[in-house]
Amino acid sequence: MQAFFGLEVTGKLDEETYELMQKPRCGVPDVGEYNFFPRKLKWSKMNLTYRIMNYTSDLRRAEVDRAFKKAFKVWSDVTPLNFTRIRSGIADIMISFGTKEHGDFYPFDGPSGLLAHAFPPGPDYGGDAHFDDDETWSDDSKGYNLFLVAAHEFGHSLGLEHSRDPGALMFPIYTYTGKTGFVLPDDDVQGIQELYGAGDKDPNPKHPKTPEKCDVELSLDAITELRGEMLVFKDRFFWRLHPQMVEAELVLLKSFWPELPNKIDAAYENPIKDLVFMFKGKKVWALNGYDIVEDFPKKIYEMGFPREMKRIDAAVHIKDTGKTLFFTGNKYWSYDEEAEVMEAGYPRLIEEEFAGIGDKVDAVYERNGYLYFFNGQLQFEYSIWSKRIVRVLHTNSLFWC
């Protein structure tokens, strides 16, 4: 388990491993070396049937039907597979809700923990999917989203094992990724198409990929500290960098903050107030630790920005001055955190104050009297006191690449 999730392999139940074990997850073991069951089990036909044997009381029957139909469509959109529901007889994929011992020698464990499991293609139980009815099932973020869990389990029903990619649908840990607009990640598309080939009806020609920290083309969306830990945002993910971590950990943004957008424009920490502020479009969220502060999100114009401003590109708090700098386009503002007002004389041009870093900033953080500006694939180490660039690095050097 430790090796599968990229943890240090100690063979002991340390804090990180215990924390991982407590997260809601799929009941299929993480034993596959690749993304497939042994021998690449798959169906020998493209037209498959499914039957819903019973229902949870948490949702209306029509909602359950829609969730399962939508979950099958995730896979039929990218393959030649077709799924037809039958209401009697034996289907290829039999779907049921059960609790504890439910007839297949793989008992559920009550609320949370194991959410569901499914069997790979084959006879008897092959392809069948079982859902723990001790869970609270929903069609949104409350409890566990039936569509998302079902789409994952049906991946197993079709022959996919768990993926080590934290952005993949087939990653074993449950994460709510939003109610609408789900697009199957690229890792899952590659896996299922290796088994069944590509379809001709994919409505989403672009499937989200998981960023690689050592990619020479890497650029960042935002960066901030949170109580000594550095958070580096890219697309729907962020890396966690901590002095006690062997290497950066990549996680989905929604796995920590389901209420936040899928992507962040800018972020900064005010250590005096013990708050982290995150920006997306015209909104700002305040976080105390990992909890969103009451009465947020708010509009950024409430901080003194022009009402017509559409977004913040980057932000950084300067501890020695108590000021926070906000960057948008080719300009920047200075915000007095104690007085909670924008300073007079702003905005100013970035190039006039920070010569050489370019006319835009993707992300920025401060450490020991230096500002680290990220612009595309480059990182500029800038001395606050001498007001000059000290070093120019690749963006991925942040991860020791």
C-alpha cells in the first residue's frame, strides 16, 4: 500500500499511512502492477447489458437510474462499447446495494471506509458492481456522489485496475470533483482504449492530463505557504512541499476543499492573521488552516480593486512590511493588511519596480528577503533590498529537478 501511494516504504503503520487508510475508497485491492487486471481481462463483445437489482433509499429511483446511465456513458463516449439496461434476467453487469456480508465473500465495513467494489470481466460475479448501502449516497457533494463512485466501479467492471495517477478516475481514493462538467481524465482514456480501442463519438476531444513536476515546459497557476507547508497550484491539482516530506505530494484541489473552484488564479498567506487567501476570477476565499472562513467567498472589489477587474494573477505577502502585493496583467497593487486598504499611488507597472522579470507574473512567493517570481517556464530570484534579480532558474527547479 505504501509503495502504491508513493509513501516511504517502512512496513510500519506510520501517521501518513494511517491517515491514508482512513480515507473513503474503493474496495478493490491495490495489487495491480499496471492499470489492468492480470492478463488484461476484458469483455469479448462491445454490446454489454446491465441490470439494477435494487435501490438505495438515499435517492429517488430516477436519480439512481440517471447516475448509473451517466456513469456508463463516461466509458462509452471514448470506446466502441454500448451499454443497454435490462429489467429481468442475467445481465453482463449486475448492480446492487448491500451492507456488511452481502453474498460475495467481500463484506462491506459500514459507513465510510470501503464505498463499493466491482469484479473484472468474466463469468458468475464477473463485471458485477456492489455499493455499500450504509453510505449516504447523493447526486452532489453531500455524502458520496453515486455517479462518481459508479463511474469508477464500472471501470473495474470493464477491466481496469486502480491507477497511481491522483488525477485519474481510477485512483482508489474518493474525491468529489464537482456536480457538472465531468470529463474523463487522460490516464483513464489511455487505459480503457488499450483494452477496447477508441470510439468515434467522444464529445470531449481534450481530456485533462496530470501535470509532471519535472516537465521542462511547466508553468504555475499560484503558490502560497500554509503554516510552514508550501502549496503549489497547477490546473486542478496542487503539490504539497514540506520540510519533513521526502518529495512533493501531488493531490487534487477538490480532495482538500470541495467548495473551492477546480482551479486557482492566485493565493497568499497572512501569517499574522493565520489566514490563506485564494482567488478565482472576481472572488476570494479565506482559509483558516484547511477550513473556509465563514462569510466567504467575497468579491475582490471589497478589498479595494476596481469593480471591472476580472482576476488576480498572483499575490504575495511581505512579512517585514506587512504589505501584500497583487499582480494582474502588467500592473501591481500594494495592500496594507493592518489598515485593510489599498495603498495610494497604485497600480504601478511591474517592469518599473521589478525590472527584468517580464510584464506578467504567474505566481510568486517570498522567503528570507527574496521574492521568487514565476513567469512561464522561468523563475526569477529577486532581492527585495537590492532591488535586482539575483538568479534565473527553470520553474521546475522548485521541485529540485
